[in-house]
Amino acid sequence: MSSMRPTAPSSSTAPRQASTRRSLALTLLSAALLGGCAAPKFTVDDGRAVDPTLLANIGLYGQGEQALRPAIARSARLKDNDCDRQWELPISVATSQGWSENDRVAWVRALGVDERLTVVAATHDAPLKPGERLVNIDGSTSNEAQKLLVELGAMRERGRPFPVTTSTGKTVQLNPFQVCRGYTRLAPPNTPELQDYHWLMSYHPLELAKADLTEDEALWTVLWTQGVSEEGGARMKVYDYGTSLLSTLYTVATLASGLKGAAMAAEAAVKTAQQAAASVATELLKQQLIDQAKTFAANRLKDEIGKSVQALTQAQVVASMQQVAANRGLLGGISRVAATVFDDADAWAYTRMEQLGANPLAGFTLHQKLLERNLLTNALAFDPERMASMQALTNQAGRGEEVVAILKGIRPETLNFDLADMPLASAQQAFSYEDLEPRSTNPYARGLIEAMLEMPDTGLPAAASSR
């Protein structure tokens, strides 16, 4: 029997086998390289339990931004040559980068925001829509959201169109536009109670979004914020006599309120403000606020959430507006100076609403909703002093009866306000800088915005730490 020997590959088979081995080696090498340079993973909603309060606040933040961003663009139509100017963008963005894993899931679930810069609001004609994610700003890319925010801020301040690219590869041009000075911003979701009023920017508490702003009410909010800057800027600058620089933290905060570094600074500012208010408030005022809150709550027990609110009695209106006045009186730092021109900001907004063809009584409709929903710790509801000023303005314009209709039949002149027992409620005397609290070494003593302006980049709160 003949022996069996392996058959040598033919001359045509050998090259094919060698080629196959080389292709396999290249495939394995490519897979290894790709594995070593894998794209970053982004948070997805895995259905886990998250902080329900934070989840609700993130949703409110998005709702408020979506009302305010078109209003900001609408205010640009003023083209007011008499006001100082700032650049704005047709979009607002947010990022969850730096937050704990649970909180990042909350951002995705409530607003579709992950670690990338995510559009949360846009003007009607913006080339981007909420939910789109920016990965390239004018040729700059980074896995760190703050670096992209810094680039976005720089391009905004140049005031020229610039390209941005989304995660789907779409490239569009963003066109900055100018508005009157006074950025209108909402408190970050982690500190919904934050209030800070400054000539460059104002933070409104997140409860404002609970008012379900109409287009005209959103425009009133924007114009009123700009009015605080225009009418009170000089006075605020005299109080804050230092030189402020536009720090990185301030720049990114004007673009994304929820950024971890800015949000941590907001927590510190809120704590400082609460401590200052507690030390300023008299025991009489504290007890009065407690009593008013109890009475107001008792009278509202029959109201049902989600249904039309029952008409407020005159006593309820008086109690609510006194609480609004107390909120104004307890503001500190630069916000306390700003509060002395809130009535001037009302008039400023009223005039410009008319110029833009909007309803100038939107301030009253917003005021009424805030009172009916017991949203009283903000600057948009009128206190007694401001109501009197606005009533005089509307009466002069022949619109007094329209105001009465908005206020559900209650005439402002029939409200009985006893301000004698409210020492901090309204500015009944001429303003004096001597009435302000002494300057403090606490960086947040003059408010969050001023602290961010002067905070060196090396002093930024650690963005990578968890809540």
C-alpha cells in the first residue's frame, strides 16, 4: 500500500492563503485599535429611581427656557439705541457632565440632556431644535462640555455667524444677535429658589416657569429684566465699586445654568443669601410671614391642583402681595440695590411692550397667575408699592378697567395694605447706601453673579465631583 503524504499547496493557492492571513491580522489589529479608542459612552435612561424633586425641576427649567428664548429674540426687534447691548444666541444649551450618575439619568429622562451640549430651547427660526447635541463649535471639539461652552461663548461675543456641528453630522450656522443688556436666566434645577438681580444678568427662581408663561408674559419677563439693568445699572455700579472681569465661570453660566461648576456656586450663593436674610429679618417680620403663610394655606385648602383656581378674596390678595414685598425687602447685596428700581423696570417694560406691539398689560396677567398659584418668592409679582405705580400708569393710559378685569374684579385702590408692621416690605424712604449691609469678605455676599465675575478660573468649583 502506498504511503500518504500531505499535498503541497499549488502555486495558485498559496498566495490566496497568505492574503487571507494578512487580512485577518489587519482586521484583528483594527479591532484592537478601535477598542482602545472607543467613543465615550453617554448616559441613557435605564429606568432607575431618581430624585423626583430634581426630575421635576429639570422639566420646569426646560419649560421656562423654551418660553424665554423666543422672547429674548423678540426683544431684539426693539433696536433701542439708548440701551447698552449684549450678544445673545438663538439657542440655549445644557449638559449633565459632572453630575452623579443618578442625576445624569434624571437629566436624560426629564429633558433629553446627556454629557454633550444639548439644545434645550431655540427661537422659532433657529437652525437647531431641542434635543440636538453640539459636538463641534467653529472647528473646536472636546469631550469636556465646559471647553465647548467657553468656545461657544467666545463665538457669541464676536457677533458674527459661525458653524456648529451636531452629533448626527449636521453643520449649520448660528447667528448671534444683540439685545438690551440684562441676560434673562432661570435658576439651576438644583437651586430652584435662587434669585439674583444684576446689571449684566438676572437669575429668576424656577417657580416662574410654573406660571406657564404666555408669549407676551415671557416677553414682559425679558423686558423687565433688561429694565432692571437700564434703570438700575448706574446705581448698582456705584455700590459695587470694584472692577469686574468676565471670568470663565460667568461666561459658561450665561450659556448653561445647569453646568456643575456654576450650579455648585449657586448652592453656595443661596446658602449665603439665606443666612443674610435670617440675620436681617426681625422677629416681628418672621412671625408675620409665618402667620400669613398659615392663613393663606388654610384659605386655599379647597383649591384643587390642575383645575381653575377660585377667585382670591381681597384678604388673600393683600396677604400675598405683602409676602411679595417681604421677598423684595429680604434681598441682599447687589440684588438689594436692584430692588430699589423694580418699579422703574415695570414702567420700562410697559413702554417697550407697546413699542413691540405686545400686550402691555401682560405684567398684570402674570402677576395674577403668580398670586393665584401662590408663587410669591420672585420679582415679577407686584408688591403694594409697585401695584400703585402701575395702576397710575395704566389709569393715565385709560386702561384701568382692563386691569380690574385681569385682577378678577378687585380694584387695586380698594386693597388695604398696612405696611407699618412690615419694616422690610417696601422702600418707603429714599434710598441710601448706608442702609445696606457692610461689605463682606464672603465672595457671595454681593450675589452669585458678582462672585462669578470675579472668581479666577483656578478657583472654579470642581466640575467632576458629585452632588
